[in-house]
Amino acid sequence: MEYSDGTRAMRMLNGIVDPDKTTFGIYNCEQLSRSVWDWYLESLSTEAQVQERVDHALAEAIKKRPRTEAELA
């Protein structure tokens, strides 16, 4: 069976480290992007964290130009 260079290299590395265990694997860009996005949503998008970012952005905007009560609502 013929493999591409990446697969062959991964199998060789796994064989060197521990032939009975898969230490290295192939992880494509789509999987990486999905994993990073899921991590972001789970760890950095809680209600409290989003509110903190909104409050910070609002404070920065108010420093540049005071806002009326209607604008803040």
C-alpha cells in the first residue's frame, strides 16, 4: 500500500515513539478551525465575558464622545 509523504512520516514517528500507541495524527485546517472556534465559544463567550467586553467597548466610546441616555439605552 502506498501512502503520501505526510502519512508515511506520521506512521514512522508513531513507530519510533511507541509502536503500540498513536502519538501523532493528521489534523487538517478545517478540523483545527472548528476546534479553535468551539474552544472560543466554550471558554471566552460566557455571558459574563461578553458583558465585560461590551462594557469595556462602551467605556472607550464614551471617552471619545459622551453619550445621551437614549444612545446608551
